[in-house]
Amino acid sequence: KRLEAEYSAKTSKSAEFFRRASRVLPGGTTYQVRFFKPYPIYVTKAKGVLVWDLDGNSYVDFWMGHGAHIMGHSPDFIIKAVNEATLNGTHLGYPNTLEVEYAELLTKVVPNAEMVRFSNSGTEANMYAVRLARAYTGRRYIIKIEGGWHGGYDALHVGVNPPFEGPESLGLPEEHIKYTLVVPYNDLNALEKALKTHDVAAVIIEPVLGSGGCIEPQPNYLRGVRELTSEYGSLLILDEVITGFRLALGGGQEYFNVKADIVTLGKIVGGGYPGAGAIVSNAEVMELLNQVKRPDAKSRSFHGGTFTGNIVTLTAGYTLVNYLSSNRGVYEQLNSLWDWARRRMNEVCETHDRLCWVTGVGSMIGIHFTRSKPVNVREAYQLRINEQLYDLMHLYMRINNILYMTEHMSHLLPSILHTREHAQKLIDSLDNMLSMI
Ligand code: PLP
């Protein structure tokens, strides 16, 4: 109650704006995950690691545009590049040289990538990747992971939240998820059983479970997934929408030394600008999209869209990935800082009766108030000590000028600009919050 009163006192303009927003935006937001209780803050400015709200408060942001801002908010060099490029057009609607250059760059930095198609979001990339895998294999079934989030595309919008069965949305017919099988993360037996009993086109998996709580793969799990998919003739789609350009320049493939058949990218691939997504794979798979070699529409797989390959997103993405590829050292720094912070946070949890566990890899941080360390999303829910601790932590952090998403599956995605001091502020805030309990 005291914390709520403090929050209300410092965010009265956001409270007022929430009332106004709720009349024109369902739930007062454009995306349900951006809501938190009792009302969200409305952000007016974002720069570096900070965001400012309507009341003028500044917060250290650990959400970073859903993980899109690996270089912090609004880096000057990217804004400059985009501003210059867009003097010649924002969206040309014709083939352009930049899409070729960026595709060439991606084939150099993303392992096992020979060809690329740009899409407008991670959701779209996954949707077309699934279609491509079905086209390539001539099979129908898709296996996804419990708690895995691949966007709101019908066939993948299942098994995300408890009870992990049935469609995740009103208006999503059962028939649309009929060919989707859901298996727990870090469970090779369940995966093999599903592969053995169905004609599976592809297994789609995030190398590190992202919005399912930043849960890391157990040793040899990803290698097992690779071996099983090869054995059963299914494609491995690695959803690197979060992990791409975050765990390493070559994403989870490079970090975990695992080879995907198709990689989907989003977020960072757009350099922090909207409309970010890409599907990359080997030539044999990607040529199924080739309208020159496959003039008959029914003999090829479709991918497209009005804003695909637009200059704004591509300039931002190209500028960023080009920078990262000439500064590979940033990954060692980023990963070691956040591996250290995770260790420290776990020590803090230990000193407070082991009320929490901090999971993840490098700059993917999951905080769980569970009795033991969760290895999959079902455990992350079932082992919870107390649901209210999540609300309490979120509110406490907001009052202490720290922001992240989402309240009930806390995951943080810091950037290269976050320093040891920012990490320490987070560790201390966790410590202080736990002291209150
Ligand atoms: N895949 C993963 C792993 C994600 O985390 C997300 C978004 O959070 C998506 C796909 C969907 O991407 P988008 O929101 O760009 O459609």
C-alpha cells in the first residue's frame, strides 16, 4: 500500500493519461505486455540506458524496446545514418542496393546463412519460416517449446502460458493449431517421442527461452535437439529474434555451437527501428522462394509484404550490424558483466532464504521467485513461492527508477551501454526489496 501510494504520487500524469488511453486503446496500451498494475507509465523520451516518463521521472531501462536496443536507445550514429539515407526515400517499393548489401553482411556474420529475406517483424519471420519448412519437407507438423514465444501467428500461438494447451487467444480456431505439437524445454525424451510419432516439418526453438523466463539450455540440450531433428528429417528453426546479435554476433548458433537449418531474426536486426525481421537459411531451402526459378506460384513458397526491405529499417540494421561486426569485443564485455551480475543476484537470493533464482545467459536475465531453479516454463510457474512477490518487485523497482517487463515473468535485456554501476543498482535494489519481505 505504501509503495502504491509512492508510485501514484510520482506518476500522477501517467495515471491521468492511462484513463484517457483506455478510451481509445484497449487496455490503455498498444500491446498487452506493456501494461503493469495499477497503470503503466507513459514514456516521452528514451536515450542511452534511460527512459523518461510524462511526469519527468527517469528510469534505468532494462527492457530496451523489447530487447531491440543492444546499443541503448537512439544511438546518434544510427539516427544520423537513417536521416541521411531517407533523404532519398523512406520506402522505395522496388529492389534496392541496400537490401543486397545487408543480405551479404548477414550471410557473413550469421553462421550457416547463405540467403536472406527481410520481413517486417519476428512474428512474420517465424510465420514464413514455418511455411518454408513445410514446403521443403512436404510435412505438416511443427514442434514448439512450452513457454516459447514466437509472436502471435496462429500456428505458433499455443503452449505459451499456463495451462499450456489449446489456443492462446479468443478467435483462434483449434484447427489452426492442429498440426502444432508442444513439448517442454530441456526435455529431449519428450521431443524424440513427438518426432517419432508425427511427420514433423520443423522444430522451432529459442536457444535460450526468452519471454518464458530467460531460462538457459542444459548442457548438451541444443546439441541433442540438433541430432534428433537431423535423425528424423525435420528442419531446425532457431528463433534468434532475441538471441541474434545479443549472445554473440552470430547469435545462439555461435554461442552454443549449434547449427540451425533456418534462423529467424528480429529486434536487433532492425537496428532499433521498427519493422525488423529476417529469415536466413541455406540456398537449397531459400530457393523455394525464388520466383525466377519457380515461376509457377504453386511450386514455390510465398514470402513478401509492402514494407519488406524498406530503407529506414535496413539502414538502421545495416549500420548497427556493421558496427558490431567490427567491434566483436563488445560481446565478451556484455556477457561477462551480466554473467557476473547474475552470480551476484543469486548470492543475494541466497542470503534472503533463497526466495529467488536468477536464470539466463549473458545479457538475458530471468528473475524467479521459485523454490528451486526452474529448467522450463512449467517449473517457473509451478515452483512459485508467492505470485505477489513479482508485483512487489516490479513496483519496488519502478519506485527506485528501474524499469523492465513483464511483471509476472520477469525478464531483463540490458544493452552494451549498461555499466557495472547500472548492474550494481539492480543488484542492490533486489537486495533491498528482499529485505522488506
Ligand atoms: N520470437 C521471439 C523469441 C520473441 O521474443 C518475439 C517477440 O518478443 C518474437 C519472436 C516476435 O517478434 P515481433 O514482436 O517482432 O513480431
